[in-house]
Amino acid sequence: MSGKVIHTVNSRTLIRNNIRNYSMFIMLGLIMVIFGPLTDWRNFSDRNITNIFFQYSYVLILATGMVQCIIILGIDLSVGSVCAFVGALSAFVYNRGVGMPVTVLCALLLGFLVGVFQGWFIAYPKIPAFIVTLAGMMLFRGLTYIVTDVNPVSFADDGYSYFSTGTVDELLHLEPTVFGRYPAAFVVVVVLLLVYWAAEFLGRQKKIANNFEVTPGIFFVLKLIIISLLAIVLAERFASYRGLPVIVIVLGITIGTFHFIMNNTVLGRYIYAVGGNARSAKLSGINSEFITFIVFCIMGTLSGLAAVVSTGYMNSALPQAGNMFEMDAIAACYIGGVSASGGIGSIVGVIVGGLVMSAINNGMFLMNLGTHYQYVVKALILLLAVYYDVYTRRKAGLG
């Protein structure tokens, strides 16, 4: 009885096809290592790792939406102003005593309505996204100044900020274990890794059963081991400080949801199709205008979520909040492998790109370097990332 023939991808082909993804992870690791001796290794401390997620999680949330805009050859320059506007209104809502769940839902709804407003102008009258969102950037900044009277809006209590800077262990009143570690992070990471391993093995078996090419076994197992070790190390850093941050749960749900949508749903395939060639997608029966509209509705909703996160971290709604948020999100996308020509990009890639930007900002902050140096470094990295994309596409004969 003959066994099932397994078609594996050649190792050289595997590396060549994933070189951009691998290079992003390598870059992130190198940045952390380079800043190590420059910061007396404080960048690896449990407190600092946790604070990175507290401080820069808004970038990852915005990048999750921005990548979809860029894939369809759009852009959203208004996200910083939208964050300030929604953050101010959500502060007023929270101070009425409605509680944090209602406040978050209101912020998401406000962000969605902003996305509907801008998405309609972009999708149907076909006004360029650059123009619409540039106008939105000025509009919502002005509205923020009007509703706040150019004064910070303080919160009635600490409940709002807990969403951004609290931990699950504190919420559940969990005490450190015998090893001095808070338990929530380890429980969550074990459950997630079991689900991840099961999904990877089942997906591999399904590909084999349908005669698709799969990653060689040694690379497949090595990938699982490396990802598992990184997850365990990150969980240990969280557990050593204050426990599992609430915002990490929010990030995990957000990133996981849109990663699934982009890779396993009709909507995700349509987004890539519209970005690859909108005319061909239209001729194939895809309503490209509606897909564009949906993408900007998603971007608006995620801007509402980022508004709550950033406002909670600052512990007040500031009229000038959100400055340069759009630049951080756009840079995270291009550094994370999104193509300037559209149609190419991944949620995982832009999250790594966002972490690269966060690690650079955090490292320079620990070195007591001013924000002017951060602008210079981020500008150069962004330019090199786009140059790398254009160069590799030309070399491959794609543009």
C-alpha cells in the first residue's frame, strides 16, 4: 500500500518567497539587541516591555486598519485628529457615569460614523482618499478644539485609564505565585499556543490531503518552536511586572479578528483583489466601490478604539492629542511590508512594523534623546522601507 505523497516547498524557494517577512522579524530583534548596551539593557526589563504595550498600542490598532486602506491604494491622514475628537467625546460620555463598556461602544460607533462619512466621499464620488482625509484631518481637529474649548477633559475616576494601563491580574485580584510571577499571562499563553499548534497541524494536514505544497517538516516544527518560545518569554515579562495588560487582550482580539478576515474570508480576498487591480476586480463582479467604503468604515471604527486607548494612557482628553498618529501608522505599514503599489500586505507584517517603530521610539527615549532625533530616524527607516519594496518589485519584474 503506497503512502500519501507530500509535496514540500524547496527550502531556497521558501526563504525567497518570505524574505520580507523574515527580514522584519530580524530587524526587530536587531533593534532590541542594539539598544541593549546603549540603555544598560533596560529595554529588556519586565517593566519596560509592559510599558511599550501601554504606550504604543494605539499604533498597532491604527496600523491594522491603515494596512487595509493602503492595500486598496488609499490612505487615511485623519486618524490622529479622529482619535483626538472621539477621545474628547468619549471622555464626556464616561463622565456621565455610564461605565467603561458603554463608553467604548460609543467610541466605536463614533469612529464608525466618521468612517461612513469619509468612506462615502472616497468610494462613490471617487474623491481621492488623500484629499478627503486631509480635509478630515483639519475638520476633526477643529471640532476637537470646539468641543473641548481648547482645554483638557479630566476623568471623574480612574476607570477610563484602567482600560489602557490596567492588568487582568489586578482586575481579578490574582496574587503572584510561589515563583513571584502573576499567573494570568501564563494561563492565556498556554491556551493560545495549544490552539495555535492544533490549527497549524490541521491546516498542514488539510493541504497535504488536497495535494498542496507545504513547508518542509523541519522548517514547520522550527517555526512552531520559535513562535512558542517568543510567546512564553513575552508572557514571562508581563508576569514579572504587574501581570497581563488588559490592552494586550484587546490587541490580541483586534489583530486576530482582522488577520482571520484578511486571510480566510470573502471580504479579505475582495480587498486584495481591489488593491491588485480595481478595474479587473470590477469586471469580475466585485463591487469595488462598496469594498472601498467598507475599508474606510473599518478604519474609522479602529480609530475610535485607538482613541480610547490613547486617551486612557494619557489619563485625560487633550485637544492636541493624536499629533502624528497617522504618520506612525503609515510608517508601520510600509516598514511591515505593505507595497506602495497596492494589493500586497499582511496584518502580521504591519504589527511587526509597528513594534519596530515602538522599539526605536522606546530605545531613544531610554537614551534620553529628543523627539527631533526620533523624527530623523523614523524618516530614514520609512524611506529605506519603501525603497526596498520598489527595488525588490522591479527586480522581480513586477513594476
